[in-house]
Amino acid sequence: MTAVLTPRRRSAVLASICLAVVPATACTIADPADAADTSAASADAASRSVSCGPGGGLTWAPDVLTIATDDPAHAPWVIDNDPANGLGYEGAVARAVSERLGYAPDQVRFSRVAFDDALAPGPKNFDFDINQFTIVADRRDSVDFSAPYYPVAQSVVALSTNPAARSRSLADLTELRLGAQRNSTSLAAIEGTIRPGRTPMAFDSTDTAKAALLAGEVDAIVVDLPTGFHITEEQIPGSVIVGQFPRPNDVTEFYGVVLEKDSPLTGCVSAALDGLYDDGTLDALIARWLTDSAGARVLQ
């Protein structure tokens, strides 16, 4: 099981949420079998028809595409905290979208915007922000979202010495001390999918959740799968991924880029991402930059 959307699966996802995240005129969903050979050309044509590229007058700064992300921006999303290098999954997606829209690297600028500031209502000093923003309904009152560029499974992380590491099903987790970041999809996954017998602990950040895991205050924490692999491979020696949640489910999250509310570029960016799904670019970038989920068992 991988953490990617194939063109056919992507179309099914977009058919259900596209109207909620981008303007209706940007939500045409083609059958992947019919559109496989023409999707890239269609996305390019859509971009040209609304003058998405340089000279179109749609960007925050004339003829320059301004892309925002957080500071610091962490691997595997951005490598070396340098979004301009095109490395890491989101760094590479940002470059691919900008190229699809017709912007060369010297026509792209990067800025740093805090996560909450990007989601706040009001004018933006960027064209789009890519920073693992979950597409959530109530956020659409303040900002636009593009079509999704990544579907994320939730994972359970525990120390190998904790009995939680031997769990093989969701039922095995119900009596454990579980925790996740406050107001996160991960916390919603605990409450809605595991339905534990004790109230899960809510932490201010993933870092404080990891500290609680190390201190033995919780048996396991729930994080998105890419973060789970990052924790177990690079951050906490002796930690393991117990498993991943079944997908799709009610709390599967999808990442989309954030744009100013009613931005004229929302349809442009969504069309670019649609083309990048159809031609296999995003699948290739996921394979390169995000650890494949095949090593994490599905907890039924």
C-alpha cells in the first residue's frame, strides 16, 4: 500500500472534494483512461486560457511567482531549509507547479510565513503557500485551497520497548495512553477511529508529543505517516511505527496549497497539479522524497 494517488484514485478524490476547494470552472474531472495522453496538454491549455503565467497580471508581484513556506521548513518536505533548491517533496512540488505555470526559477521568489498567519483571513503577500496545510472545510471561509497534492495516512508511533509496539489492530490500542497534537487530524483520528477507552492527551506541538513519548507519559502517539517515518528513522532511536490507519477513512487528510481567498490563481494552480498527477510527476516525487508506506502494516 503506498501513500500516492494514482490518476484513477485521484479523480475519485477530486470528484468528491473539488467543488469544495476550487472554483467550479476549475473542477472538470476527466476519466483517467480517456485523459491519460492529454492531461498535461489540457492543464497547459487551461493555464494559458486564463493567463496564469508571466505577463498575465495575476501574481502578487508583477511577472514573479511568490511562494511561501514556514521557517524552518523541515525534511522530507524541504531539504536544508531552502525551498528554492527544489529538493524535498514540497520543494519539488513548488518547482514543478511554477514550471507548469510558465515561471522559470529566476522568476520565482520564496518568502517565509508562519503556518497560522497563512491561514488567517485577509490579503496575502504571496501567491501560494505550501506547508502541509490540510484541506479543512472551516478554513475555506478565510482562504482558498488548491486541488490536493498529497493524501496522508495516519500512523501510530511507539517505543519498541512499550507493549504498544506489539499492537496488531485498532482494538489493541483502545486501552493505551495515546496522544497527538492539539486540534490536529491525528487527534481526530484517535477519537474517531480508535475510540479509546481513556481520553487521549493533546499536546501543543508534535515536538511536545515526542517528548511525552520519550518520558513515558504516553504509550504511543499518532502522527501523519511521513512524520512517523521521520521520527523513527531520524529523531527517536528505538521508536517504531506500530502501523497505519486504514484508508480512505473519515479522517484521511489531503494537503493542498493555500491561496488568498478568491485568488485568480486558484484555478491555475489546481490545473497545474491536475496535470502533474496525470503525467505521473507527483507519484515520482512521492517515491523519491517520502518513504513508501508499504513497511507499515494496516491496523484493522
